Amino acid sequence: MFVIEKPKEIHISAWKDLFEKSQQNSNQKHNFDLFWTSALKEDCYAFAAKNDGGFLGFIVASLFEGFFEKSIYLDILFVDANFRKMGAGRSLLNKIEEISGSLEIDFYIQRIEKTNLIAKRLLNDYEKIERMIYKKV
């Protein structure tokens, strides 16, 4: 079995190893130091699934507060390929859902790759909504 816990400085190397695994098949490469600093902020919700053998995966979601809404957005959910389909991803999502429920705000997930069938199955009980997102070129 596994436990869900917040990031701790003593586990930084384990988080870094898992973060680097999450970047292997990604088109966009992200900076671990920026990731780690962000994960420790108050308006960020970061958790790892961990067992005696090490870290299985992690989730990071950020609080968004605008003029008209307050919500939580999933930044990244990653479970090591060796530990998928064991419930770690679902448990990590449940933790963020629990937080959004206690704060009484919506939790949004965006940018699921079309080829990521495991993630799509994990999100079967989510409603797909369309939102337009713009980025300056």
C-alpha cells in the first residue's frame, strides 16, 4: 500500500528523480528548481504517493484566484510506469478533490494528451468542458 504526503526537503532528491521521469516523454521540458519552489508555495497543493520502496507518483495543483472566480487547476499528475493501475493516481486526484471540496471551489483538469489512455480512463467521472485558452505568440 502507499501513503499520500506533502513534499519535504528531506525528499527533494526523490522528487527530482520522479520529476525527471515525468519529463522523459514530454514535448516541453520544465525546470525542476522552479517546480520545487512552486510546489512549496501556500497556493499550491503538492502531494506524493509513497511506499516503503520509494515514490510512486506525484500531483501538483494550483489555486487560481481572479476577480470573479476561485478554483484549483491541475498542473501535473504523474505516476511511474512501474506503479500504474495500482490506485496511486486515483488517490492523488482524490486528495486534490477533497481540498477543493473543503474550500468549496471547482477543480479543473486541462491538457490531457489524446494518446494518454490511462489518464483518460482515470477521468471517466469528470465532465469534459471546452475552454478557449490563448497564448501570445
